Amino acid sequence: MAKGKKGPKGAKVTLKMAEKSVGLTSDGMQRLDLSLKKVDAVPKCIQKLCYMDEVNLSRNLIRKLPEFMDTFRNLRLLDLHSNYLEQLPAHVGRLQTLKVLNLSNNRLTALPEEIGLLKSLHVLYLGINQLEALPASVSDLKELRHLGLSDNRFTKYPACLERLRRLEKVNLDRNPYTCPPPDPGPLVVAKSLYLVKDNRLCGDCLRRCQRDRKQLEYRAKTKPPKFKLHTETQRDEDGDTK
């Protein structure tokens, strides 16, 4: 996360440039990749590409999420990691089709209650921010499986997570706890989170990921999970969600 009150002036992206940044994912979804474009605002021209399934705006200088993003009616993935976001607007709750939301490595100090309206959300990355608490509405994210909260300012375990029965992996590394968290019950605290398509990995990396996953699954089945305040460094929570 960049330091200082103001970031550098951003570049411009035209509709033609944006159209050239559209591609297909391995499962046939349409993806707009505007990462590393040095833009300080979400380009207005992408409203004409509101049929996208995935939008990657990571590693830019973006400070606000514009209201026109709610016109992306089919959006299932929104990647905004490594920007300058200080707050998330209430209208984020209109992105009803979102399954993956990556907000890692920004300047967020709080989340709006409307985050709980994202009923289809499976993955939420919030690591490397300045969060001290989560809104109670997070307990409404009944489909949530993976949650990244590392490198924030949590002093206690968020009580709203106890109601998320489908939650499989939580990362709460490197937070300033003043009291131990409760027994997480069915939760598994992940040493690693992977959100990378198999065909983007080399053979050795793919085999290692598959091996690690089998080990974690085996441990989860053979003994009750134990919550750890400090686990190994999470892989790729603040990386590209590809």
C-alpha cells in the first residue's frame, strides 16, 4: 500500500484501450484486465463493457469505486487489490452476482453494512488494510468460503464469523490480538490460500499446490482444527485473482 495522503496523478484509459484488454478465462468467462494501468479512477468508458463477467483493476491508484459499477449485472469477480481505496461505498451491495471480491492492500478502515447484501459471495480478501472490526452484516454472507483478514488491526475475533457455517478458510495472521479467539468450531485456518487457475502454474508449482491441498484436507478430516494466531505467510491473498 502506498504511503502518503495523495497518490501520483493517474493515466487515462480510452474505450479502445479497454476493449483490447478484454479476454476469455479458461472457463469461457469474459474478463477485463486493466491492472497496472496507473489509473487513479475507474475509467468511465468501461460502462460500455458492463457485460463483463470479471474485472481486474488491481495495482493502480484508484481511490473510489464509482456508482456506475452496479451496471455490471453479470459481474462475478472484482479485483481491486493494491490501490488507494479508503472506503467502500454503500452501492457495492448492488453487485449481487459477485462471487470473488479482492480488496487487499488498500487503506480501508471500515466496511459498509451493505457488504452483507452480497449473498453470492464465496471469496472475500481484506488483508493489508486498517480494519479494526467487521460490520454485523457480514454474518449474512451465507455462501462465504474463504476470508482473508491478515495484516489489519483486529484485537479480537470477529463474532459475526461464528454464524458463517460454510466458511472453510480464514486468515487472521499478524493482527494485534489482546485476547484469544473462541473455538472456531468447523473453521479451518489456512496456512495458504490459492486462487490461481491450474493452467497458469508450471508443473512443479501445480504439483506442490495439489500436494499441500491434500495435506490440509487430510488434517481437517483426521483431527479438530486449532486456531493459530500466527501461521505461515499466506500465499497470494493480495495477489491477482486469476
